[in-house]
Amino acid sequence: MIEIAREDRETVVGFDFAFSFPRWWCEARSWPQVRDVWSAMRDDGERLLSRCEPPLWGRPGKRRPDHDGRRKTERKGSIGSAKSVFQIGGAGAVGTGSIRGMPFLLALSEAGFSVWPFDPARWPRVVEIYPRELTGPVTKSSEPARRAYLQQRFPDLASEALATAAGSEDAFDAAVSALVMDRCVDELAALEQTTDPYHAIEGAIWRPVRDTSGLNVLPRQRCPRTLQRQGSRQRGMDDVRPPGLSVAPLGS
């Protein structure tokens, strides 16, 4: 990914994991800046996962605490409900992937990436995504439903790309996220550093401002010149990744 950005600075990457924890826990752990969070997960993340002490939960015998445990951005969603980063086991758990993903944000930041919404705007940049909000309602567990969704929403998708994108739930999430981001590349290019004190330490899920439900009938947004070249080198995604984006969702 760093090599790709060296070739084309105007690259945006979307990751499907939480970029930080709720503000109250960061304050309790004396992490004033988000890079303190990422450094702590690099050094101590595996110990946290192995012990699963409160507020973490989800492992056998570790019940969900009474508190909500979600960040401000996760309480804002309009489609479904994003899970708490503290859940590290059980259905829908995102905590394990998030804790293991945060050190990669530190490495990308040190390599010159701007991580939204924490950093001043520059290229290349990284955003947090929640594919469920980008896909909208769909029965992802059904291959026919995934295929029908793609055919209806993205009728110009090549047959080979369609087959790859419909082939699994992960491929479907990655492909639809990339396609939506491609059509909203003007919004992604305009992202600025946050002034919200919660987002400044917790992070924020990127959500398109425009209504993306009818993107299949909207003209594709023109990308900045250098964005048009960028594709993924992730195996199996070259034929579904639109030019202009490197989207690499990481799950738990």
C-alpha cells in the first residue's frame, strides 16, 4: 500500500475497522492523542485481547457490560447499528480486527498518510468505512441477492467483475465500498481535519453526504487526474476495483 502511494500520491484507502476507542476510555488510559492509542495497541494489543478484561467483552464467560461502549460516530448510523469496538468475540465482533488494525494506521501515518479525521488534509489519505452504510439494505448471506443487487445498482459492471464481487460477502463489501467511494471521490478529496473533540480522539466513520441509493443512474464523478490511475494490487480485486481508489477493508 505504501508502494502504491509512492507511485500515486492522490490515493485514498478505506478500512473497515474502528480507528480508536470511546473518548472516556482514552482519557482513563491517559491517551491524549490518537497516536498514543495506536502505539498502545501496537505494544499491548495482544495482551488486551488475551485477557479480555472490562470494558472488553465477548469471549467465553465475558459478558457485555451495562454501558453502551460505542463511539459517537457509531451512534449516528442510519443503517443498522455499528458494533462496539470493545466486543472482541461473538457475532458481529469488530474489536479484534480494530485492535490489530490500529498499529497499521500508525505505520501508515509514519509513512506520510493523512488519517481522517485526525490529520490536516493531504495525500495520500486513509478513512474509516462501514460497508453496511455504503451498501444499504441487502441480504448479504445470499449469493443471488448479492448478484441481483450489483446488477441493479451497478448495471455497467463487467461480467467477470460481477462474478468476483458477488462471490463472497467480503468481496461484495469491498467492491461496493470501492464503487461508492469512486462516485463520491469529490467528497473524499474535500475532507478536512475535524474540530469535534470526540472525533479528534475517537475517529469518525466516513459517510457520503449525497444520497447514494441511486448511484446506478447518476453519472460517475470525474476523479482528479492522478486518482484515475490507481488500482488495487490485492489479489482478486483488480477486476472489481474502480480506478482512483485503494480500498482495503480489514475485518475482525
